[in-house]
Amino acid sequence: LAKTTQPISMDSYEGQEVNITCSHNNIATNDYITWYQQFPSQGPRFIIQGYKTKVTNEVASLFIPADRKSSTLSLPRVSLSDTAVYYCLVGDRGGKLIFGQGTELSVKP
Amino acid sequence: GAGVSQSPSNKVTEKGKDVELRCDPISGHTALYWYRQSLGQGLEFLIYFQGNSAPDKSGLPSDRFSAERTGGSVSTLTIQRTQQEDSAVYLCASSLRVSSSGRRDEQFFGPGTRLTVL
């Protein structure tokens, strides 16, 4: 069974860049890596998805090394509203969906 | 409706009772997922449907849990003989498809049902 590992929590200040890394040692060969954001009392919300190298959209970048055993979500210039829990999601080689345990990001003024 | 809806939003039950949780996915979404989120914990994948079929039920925690989907739309998660450890938020999500060439379709989550077993 795949296991994903993320830091439990991170602190940052407004305007800083935040990088959150997820380790996924048994990701399926053809599966993509997806990141979600969750605010309290809400369901998770899609942020970004990638397969390898780098993907960028209007809110984040995703860096994936060649071995794809990890990925790093990069949030540029965070604001207070980015305070949330961030999850990585991968499919393992058995076909199961594995969410990471989540990284609680706290952005301070 | 514009998004995924779940009902009830809150459910308090007594240990040993059965509960049914409902999920209405976004219209046209063929894939539907159930997750469980215990207090302060991450998301635990339970089961997914492609259409009306569930290819993999091994994520369900025990045989007290079952799920069905009819008409390719509404899904019901049933927990029989509830136990206190079943207390959690049960989240449903839907996506247009499961995936295409490995790329997972974006999942849209509902607000969840908070289940409390006394």
C-alpha cells in the first residue's frame, strides 16, 4: 500500500513563498499527482495537478523530480487567506487513491 | 444544483443504529467518491463509483459499511450497527470521469456529513 508523507504543519508570513513537499514512494507509473486545499468545515478544493517536471497555474506551481517519488507545491507570496490544510493525492500501484495526511499552513501577518 | 450536495449535514445517532448518508453529485459526473475524515485527520478513501459500479470496495473499513449508486447519479453510504469510532465527517466528491490517460479528473467535494455516534 502506498504511503504519502507530508509535514504536519508549517508557518509562514504574508508575502513569503511557501513550499510543501509530499513523499509518495509507491505512486502508480502513469498516475498524476494532485494537490488540494481545505478550509475548516469545507470539502477540499483542487489546486494543481502534474505528472513530471514543473506545472504552473494562476495560484501555484508544482515541482516533480524525475523519479516522481515526491512533489513540491509552491505557493508564491502567500496571504492570510492561504491559511488552510494542503493535501497531496496520488494513486498507488494497486489502484487506490491515497491522500497525504495534510499540511496545516498558518500564514501570519 | 451547481455543486455536490450531501445530506444530512449533521447526524447524531446512538451506537448500534444504522445510518444512511446521501450524496448528489454534479449532473453529468460519472465518477463519485466517498471519503472519511476523522477529527484532525486526513482524508481516508473509502470507495469510488464509475457509473453505477464500484470496481474496488476494499477501502471500506468493515463489512458494516456499504455503498450503492443508482442511475449513475445519487449515491448512498450505509453504516450498519454504528460504533463510536465511526464518528467522523463523511465527504463525497464527484468528477467528470475517473481519469484519462492517467490524468485524474478534478474532484469536486461536497460539504460533508458530520456523523456523531453516541
